[in-house]
Amino acid sequence: MSLQVHIVVASFLGFLAFSMLGCSRSGAPPSSTMSSAADNSIRAEAGIRFIKDPWKRLKDQHDSEQWANAKGDLCKVVQRTSTGSIEWEEDYYLSGRTFTTYDGTFPEMLTVHFSYSTRAVAVFYRGTNQTIDRMVMPFENYNGTPASSTNALSVADQVLALWGMSRL
């Protein structure tokens, strides 16, 4: 066989092995019933949203778990350390409205980010409502203090109440 044939065969075998392993650390897709529900007591203590029974765990990416609600919308990302403890979480809330920019059409969305190491909460808004934007702006900071986290969660609750939703 020529050198070119060896290279093609080796490349194909390498691609085949890589695609069989995937991105999951275990090499297998996560169980849709495997839940971080055991961590829900930690979430209760932190005041953040639980992982709920109808949610489905999507494919893991590196050390993060992605969770979708019953409608299939991404609603939570849990980032873990290499040892498996939770580093941070983000909860995503969609208002049901969309807005259009030169980049395309996007859902109006509120993100609540919780850091387990610092106990800090950051809140981010993506949309066109200037009142909500002004409410959230002081809390768009990953380096907040635990004291400001209470205020950040309160503002998130106020925004979600405007949308007829609850954070927890």
C-alpha cells in the first residue's frame, strides 16, 4: 500500500474512534433520568431553582450539564469542577416574546447566574425593555457580594413577576 492510503486509513480510524467517544466524559450520553436532584438541597439553601422532574438532561459538554424543560427549552446549565462539585449554575427564563436586531431574532430572556465559591449572584437581561434593563444593570457582575446577591435575586423576582412567572 502507498503512504497516501495508509494516511487515509489512519485518519478514518482516528475519526471513527473520536466520534464513538463523543464529548461526554464517560463516552456515553447522560441518562435523561439521571438527575442532579441530589444537589437540590444545596439549591434550596442558595435560593436558586431546583432541577425538576419533567426536565431532561441534554448531552453534557466537558464538565457542564445542560437541562431542558418539558417544552425543550434550555433552562439550566450546571458547571462542575473536575472533581464533580458544582462550580456555578445559570437559570434561563424566557418571557415568550422575541426581539429583532441586525443579527437576527432572539427570545427576551433573563439569566440568573449563581457562583458556589463566592455565593454571588449575577442577573443578565436580553431584550428591549429599558425599564428591565435599568433594573438589572447593577447586578450584571460576576463579582458581587453575598449581600448584593439577595438584592439581585429580588430584582430577578420582580422582572419575572412582570412576566407572570416565578423564579423558583
